[in-house]
Amino acid sequence: MKKLFPKGLLAIALCCTAGYRVSAQQKDTLPPTQPANQSVYPLNVGEPRQYEIADIQVVGTQYLDKSLLLSLSGLNVGDKVTYPGGDQFTKAIQSLWSQRLFADVTIYVTKIEGDKIWLEIGLTEMPRMSSFNWKGIKKSESDELTTKSGIRKGSVITDALKQTVRGTVHKYYADKGFGNATVRIDQRVDSGQVNSAHLTFVVNKGNKVRTENIYFADNYNIPDSRIKKKMKGTKERSRLTLHPDTEHYFKDSVATPDDFWKTYGYLQPSRAVEKLDPYFRFKLFSSSKFNENKYLEDKGKIIALYNARGYRDAVITKDTTYKTPSQNLNIEMRIAEGKKYYFGDITWKGNTRYNDSALTRILGIKKGDIYNLELLEKRLGKQMSQEGGDITSAYMDNGYLFFQIDPVEIGIRGDTIDYEIRMREGPQATIKEVRIAGNEKTNEHVIRRELRTIPGEKFSRQDLIRSQREISNLGFFNPEKIGINPVPNVSDGTVDIDYTVEEKANDQLELSAGWGGYIGLTGTLGVTFNNFSLRNIFKKETWDPLPSGDGQKLSVRVSSNGKAYRSYNFSFTEPWLGGKKRNQFSVSFYSSYQNPYAYNDYYKGLYGDTTTSTDGHFKVLGASVSLGKQLKWPDDYFSLIYSLNYQQYKLKNYNYFGIQGFENGISNNVNFKITLARSSVDQPIFPRSGSSFMLSAQYTPPYSLFNPDKDYTKEPVSQQFKFIEYQKYRFNAEWYVPLSKPMGSDAKTFVLKVAAKFGYISRYNNRTTLSPFGRFELGGDGLSNFAIYDRDIISQRGYPVYYTSDPSVNPDNGQPANYGGFTVFNKYVMELRYPFSLNPSSTIFGLAFLEAANGYKDIQEYNPFRLRRSAGIGMRFYLPMFGLLGFDYGIGFDRIRPGGGLKDAAKFTFMLGFEPE
């Protein structure tokens, strides 16, 4: 047998002599794959000649398919090869070796007869990874690294695999600030499996590499501090500096705070702060860990900063990073600023739809303004945004889908740059087809009726944005996955629009139960179907679990503990009554019962006969029907809603309201409510832009005006409140402002929410008494204040329910026992929100809030600046099955007792299913 290419070498080792026979006993001369009882016959090797391959055997493999390997070699039975010296063998070995699966590749000639040749490909496979483990890091980190590197049991252990692991580890920890992280790979043979090995990845993260100092040179026009502020991802390390007021104490003794630490033995900044405060101050920055990718981004931001200030030729001519003795990094940059430029003449070419003056007004850039290419492109609309207000948006909103615009520099005069804005307006595009895909549950007409893009009408970019908002506000689809794709048809000047949606679960289930002492079993069962279909109620095949797809809302809720409290609620909403216009029709019924004496027998068992068993209760029965209509003026964000409501209150031995003589009787409340509302928020769960306003007026019939000579205040209370009369006004306003520009629908950004609320309820005249129903109750979280009393519950985080408008009266230390409620209230809210997850299956965001509110007994007492103040943090979790879950931790500043701390003024609140007012 002849071994042609040992271990992949290209030389052919020819060690045979003509007429010589190698015996079977000479095992050391045989190749590893040659059976010991087989003889190898010598070959007469002379000049190269051509042979035909009679047979090829692949030996030495344990895991790989032999036929596949034979195919990779390029050698096949019947092929002609030259031996010795043929390049077919060289190519075969190179092909197999390139797979990086083998430790050894050799080709043997086992027999030659005439012009036939027999070959054997001997392979030694790389070992397989039977198992692996990580050392030196946490399990969570090792799990992430395993996923990121793609390693798994059974992988072939190659140099490429090891290099992949090293690269993954280095990048993973470099992103976390550990720029010196290393990994050692230990390999040992696994004797339990054939040709297998166990790998141990030993990671040494080292210390975090931080940015010690950032130095700039030749930046004459922008100070270091302004440039450093622009470098969001590369911050200098926090350090201790002398306070200006005490700097002169140390000026002569030490040069820097670092020298001071060393001089007095305080090597750690924290210890120095403890000893030297208030002589020193600690300057806090964000994380100073060094990240190569963020550093590259920050260099681009520096140039953008210069460009925005007119220095269009600015470049970073040199930047150097070098290690400090503490193994951190110093950064040095040299900037060539160039000269400052200004806008010169701006002329327009190719415009017919708008004249030059109109375009110049939209552009908003005048001759002599500081040159800023980014601003120019933004005003031209080169970067599309939902806000609009640019040249491209003006054209796109009028159907010019094929519009193109290019700013061209036509001259530079010293420091002045002249521009010519060249436009190709193209024809106005007409919408041809509108296609919808992805709605597996919701019927297409429910989506289509929300669209502002109608076939046959002119294309409008603003209509696309509005359509996206309307689809999102349905609540049936993932707002981050709503796709809109205009498909232009240049040949006929039309455009097709493809909408894609992704259904999300939005039905809600409320199920809770508990057991406690004298209360016994308490339970709540509620279900809300937000995409119900009434017309399919009798079609069994549509039930899953109820018929759905028509966008209607059905809600049923039952809550009871059997003895003291029970409540039943039912509501149905049709958002498009008649199917032609957005006329929202709603109907609801509810009933509640409360018995404050249900536990008297329990108290008797505990304390003896100290209470009197009394049969008493408070019942409420109500119904409501409403009709809302979308308006066209002032714009179609407005809607007008009419509702007719009825409540009946039955009292028996019940005196919660503290009104003498109002313990028994029946009160009727018939009222008409009209609401003017406007909402432009972009989505319902986590709004990032837009606003909402609501102004409502609610009136009962003016019964007292029908009998102007009667003084109702002299009647028994039960008669005064037999037919309740009042007039009530509410105003709510909310704004949502993104604090950074989201780069995509699923981008995360801080959002500022600002809200203001006002309410007022009064009598028609002084001949009547205002009933306790319909008033405002302030404080708490809206859960503990049972809506059974028919109050507008205005929650305030950080406070329990309070009954006086005097902020100096701490509700924790006792307050007037007056449960009559307020007739006027004010509330102001400011929240900073940030989304941790925008996944529709679990939307999560955190918030920090400032809140101020107060209630007043009458309009004479009203003072919009006498408020109870609070601040705190909170979390919101939106789960489709359960709705909104919320937790807040608030501190009521007006609850702080003299000598007490913030802890005594703190209050934890919880919300379920809705955001309290």
C-alpha cells in the first residue's frame, strides 16, 4: 500500500521497490488502517502514467457519511488519474482539508493491475464535544454566552469553534465594559465516548475598563464640556473635586484631590468623601465604562455637532486611546474645525404646485442663517417623520407620491453657500387597491372602515399615518407590527396600499377569590370580550369561546362575599351603529348591594353583646344608554357623546353619608350628559404622542323650577332627595410628549405625560339641597373607595381618602367624619414614563410622578393653588388576559409629621383593570 499525502502534505512518498514483498509480520510498516493479516504488494513505480480508478474506500470515519465525503473529495470510480504526480490527489486532499473536520487526511494506493488503480482515503476526524462547562462567571452569563456563540454538544472541536467562542466572550464583556476579558479553553479526552472531548471555558473578566479622562485639542469654538455632553456613550470616570468655596484651603498644600487622598492616606474616593465632606464635592456622571462601538458612534456625534453649528469641514484628525496606570483608558482627540459657513441664496427649480415664497416659508431657512446640512435635509423631508411640516410632507399629503427633491450646492462664496433645490413633482397618485393581510380573527370590514385611504381618492401620506393610528387604537392588533406598504404603479400613476396586521389577545378575564375571618369567602368573576360579534350569536361554529370579529365589546362582572357586598355589571358597545358611520352605541346595567351589619353576630362572639343586630342595607340599581358621533369640525379627532342615565338608591338603616335623617328612603337620579371629546393619542396602551381632551356637562331635570314657590330645604331629607337634581361639569386634558425621536415603531423612548383635571357640581338654586350622590371623593387608589356610593373617585397617590381641603390636616391623624364628598376639585399630574417591554403579550413600563390635587366643599372655598402634593414611582403591566395592573409607591408631602420621616408619609397603591382618575 502506498501512502500518497501524509497529513495533507503535497509531496508523494514513494517507498516501494520493484519485486519486493512486505510480510504481514512487519506491522510497523503498515498504514494505521491496514489490517494486520493483509499483505501489501510492491508496485513498479516508474514514469507517471494514467490509470482508471477501479475502487475507492473511505476509512477512519466514525460520525460522517462516507458517500458524502467521497463526493467532497472529487474522486469517483471510473475517473482517470495520473500516478505518480497527478494533481487530482492534491485537489482531493485540499477539498477535504478545507472542511476543517479532520486532524489527518491521507490517500493510499492499495493495488494496481494493468491500467486499474485501487485507492483508500484515510481520515482522522476531529474530536466531538461530548460536554462543556463555563468557569469564572455567573450561570446567567454562561447561558447567554452559550446562546450567542452557538456551541452545543456534539459539535466538532475545531480551531474555528474555539476562535468563535473567544470572539463572542470578548465582545460580550467588552459591551459591558470589561475590555480586558480573556478566555482559556481546556480540552480533555472523554474516555466514555469514542473520539470525544470535554471543553472547559475558563473566563477571566478582569476589571472594568473605564474612561479616565477625555482631552481635546484645537477645539477653539466649542468648549470641551459641550463636546463631552454630546458623547452619550463615552463618559469620564466620576471623580472627587475641590468645592470652589474651600479650594483655597488646599491650594498651597496639594495640587489635586488625588494628591490629597495620597497625602492623608485616603486612597478610596468614598472614604475621602466621608472624611472631607463638605470640603469636597462628588461629581456624578453616568457610567464611564468604555465601549468601542459607542465610542465610534460618539465620534460621529461630535462631527454632527460641528456640522450643525456651521463647521461643515470639521474632522477628527487624530484620536488616541491609551491605558493609564490603573488599566483604564485616556482618550485624546485633535479636531480640525475649519471655518464657519452660512446659508446664502436658496432658489427653487421644478416647482409648479407651490410657488417659491410658499416653499421658502415651509423651509424656514433664511439667507445668513448658520449652515446646517442636517436641518436643511430635515426641512426638505429627506428623513420622513410623522410630525410632517416639511417640503416632502406638503407634497405627499397632496398626492405627489412620486415626488423627489435634491439640494444642490451651486456656489461657495467665501463662507457663504448657495443652494438650488431641484424638484421633480411627478403626477398626483390615485389609490387603486387597498389590501389587508394578517387578520385571522377580526373581520376585514372592521379594519377597512377605520382606514382613511379609499380607492379612487388621491394618495396622502397623512392619511396613511392616521390609518395606522386608527388600526392601533382598535386594540385588536400589535401596534408595533402594523405594516403599511405603498406600491406605486408608475405606468398608470396609481398606487396600491398593503396593510399587514398581527392579531393579539385582548379579551380580559378577572378572577379572584379569598377567605378571611368574619368576611368569609370573597370572589370576583369578570370577563370582557373586546372583539365580540353579536350578529353571530346564534352561529355555533363561530363560538371560540364566544363569537368574535366584529369589533363590539361585551363585559360581564360579578363580585360578592355573600353577606355584606355584591355587585353585578353588564355592558355592551357597538362602535359603528348601522355600519356606515362611526356612531358608538353603548348600553349598560348594574346593581349593587351593601349591608354594613352583616358581621354583627361575629363581633358579638368576640366582644360580647356590644353591638346591636340591625337589618340595614344600601342598594343601587342603574342603567345607561349612550350614543357618540364623530365630528368633522374643527377636525375629525373630535366626537360628541350623548348619554341618558338612571340610578335608584335604596337606603335602610344606613347612614354612611353623615346626613341626619337620611338613613331610610329611595332616591332617584335621572340625568342627561353631553360630552365633547378630542383624542389624537397614537396608541391606547403606551401612548408616545398626541393629546386627549374631555369637556362634559351633566344635568338632572330641574324639578325645583317646576314649583318656584316651594322651599325644598324645609322638607324632610328623604323627600328632598327623592328626586335628585344637580348640574355637573368635568374637564380633563392629557398630553404625551416623546423626549427623544423614536427610530421605528417599536423603539423605546422616555415619554412625558402632563394632565390637568377639574370638576364642579352645584345646585340650580338655593331652594334645594345638594345630595351626597355624584360628588367627588379624593385620595386612595380607586379600589378601596367602592363605587357603590355613586361618586367620581379622583385618586391621589401617596394619600388615603381625605375629607377636608386643608392640606395641613393630616388624614392619618384623624379628620372630620364627613363623608359627604367635595363639590369642586383640581388635579395636576406629571409623569415620566419609560417602556421596558412593548410586547403586546406583556407591555411593561415604569414611571416617576409628581401629583397635586385637592377637593373643596363649595366654590367659595375653591383655591386652585391650595393643593396636596405627592411624588413617587410606579410600574404598569398590561396583560391581555387581565388588563392593566399597576403598582405605585407615593410619598404625600403634606402627610409628613413634625419630626417624622418620609417613610411615615409613604403609601403603596394598587390598581387593576383600569387607570384611576
